[in-house]
Amino acid sequence: MSDETKVGPGAPSPQDVNSAAASKEVSVPSHFTALPKQADRLLLRLNKLLAAPGGLSSTLGTVSYTLYLLAYLETKAPTASALSTQLRALIKAPSTTSKTSTILVPAPGAPTPIASLGALISKARTTLRLFSLIPLYARLRTLLKGPKPDDDVFAHRIAVTQCLAYVAYQALENIAVLTDAGIFPAAVVARFNKGSPATARVYRAAYRSWLVGVSCDFVRLGRQAVVERRRRAVRARMAEEGRPVVEGQEEEDREADALWWKELVVAVAWFPMAVQFGTDTGFPGWNLGLMGLCGLVATSGRTASLWRTTK
């Protein structure tokens, strides 16, 4: 009599059946299980970024100018539906035909969602700048105490001039914004605007002050380059004469040079925008894409630096 507990040749054993069933269980990829943790870490880093001094302003600026650049590129590119329509027309059309299909683009003047979001963030930045006079006052108060013993007198005068220009810019912009919002008396603006309550001339005066402040950066950086060149020449002469020189100056020089070039790039990026809004003629070839590019270059460096500190 055969033993029923034994398994015949070729038949799977109960252990094999259990292992096969276990192997059919779908395992969740590790990168999916890590998504909640990564999202949590990202949100915490964003919180640190926005809470850092200047973090909110810098981040909003970077996002705003990125959206301006994308909005400009969006107007230059055909829509996906238009491309598919053109492709179908090319496929169906005979090779001997001379007809060409038309690519539809959004109607000019109709803001896209990207452009609308950029404008909304720009308004938020303008609203936040209403409080910028307070830190500007604190800086001006410190500068008016005079240069420190080791400070360059000429560089200090440039700093005072720049701070005064930024105070004038912010004060005039605040007046224009509050007037447009119906908070500041329009009669006061009309008194200095040939009887007109329009704020266009107030904005223009504000941007001219901003242009002065941005231009001061070039003078300041030029003065820093002259002073630094003299200092390094003196140090090199001392080394040639065998006199003691502080060690580690080469590393400090490289860091100073990197910072100098970074500040120069920021000033160069802001300058076309200041010329566009601060002069009657504007900047040649100015458009939304150029404004987005200049603003992105000017703000992204500081935003990236603040982002690295959130690790």
C-alpha cells in the first residue's frame, strides 16, 4: 500500500509551494518608501531657508524671475496641440503640395498662468519691501557714525552714498505703492506732479535712485580692487625683503577674489534692469525674458548659498 504522504517524482513539495507563493509577493521599491522621508526633509530645509535673514526675499526673487523667463520662453514656443496639428498635416499632406500649416500661438497680451504667478509673486515682493526702510535706517545710522580706524575713507563715502540712494528709492516706491492702494493721499503726489495724482513719475524717480545705488557697486568694487592690489604689492615686497609675512594669506586672497567676482556679476545683472526702469530711453532690446535672466543671475547665487546652509 502506497504512502500518501510521499510526493511523486516531479510534483512540488509543500515547502516549494509556500516559497513560490512568498516569491510572488510584490516588493515596494526602496526609493518609493523613501519618498515621505525625503519630502519631510525638503520641507524642513525650505522652512530654514525662508526663516533665514533675507531668505524669503531672495527665494521669492529667484522664483519670480525664473517664472518671468519661463513665461517669455512660453510665448516663443508653440503649444503642444499646435505642434501635433502641424505634424498630422505634414504626414497627411502630399509631398508635392506647397501648402504649410499654421502654428497657433497664444494671443498677445493674454497672460499665461506662469506669467500671472510671476506677477503675483512680484507684488508680494513689493509689499514686503514696504518694511525695508527699517533695516536701511539702521545701516545708515551705523554708517553716519564714521568709518572705523581700519576702513578706507573713500569706500565708506561710497557706502553712505549708496545707502542714501537706496533709502530714497525705497521711500519713493513706498509712496507710489501706498498711493495706488488708496492709502497715501493722492493730493500730496499731485502737488509735486503738476497737479496729476498719477504715480508714474514717482516710480521713475524711485528707479533712478535705484540706478544710482546699483552704479555705486561698480565704484565700490573698483575701489576694493585698487586697495587690494596695493595691499598685495606691499606684502610681496615684504616677502622679497625677507620680512615676516602672515601665513595663509593665499587662501584668504582666493576667497576675497571669488567674493569680488560674485558681487561684480550681481551688479552687472542688476544694471540693465535699473537702466530700463530708471531712464527715459530704457535698455536696448529689453523684454520679459531678459528681465527674467538678469534677475535670476542676480538672485540665484544668494539663494543657493542660503540653501546650502540648511543641510
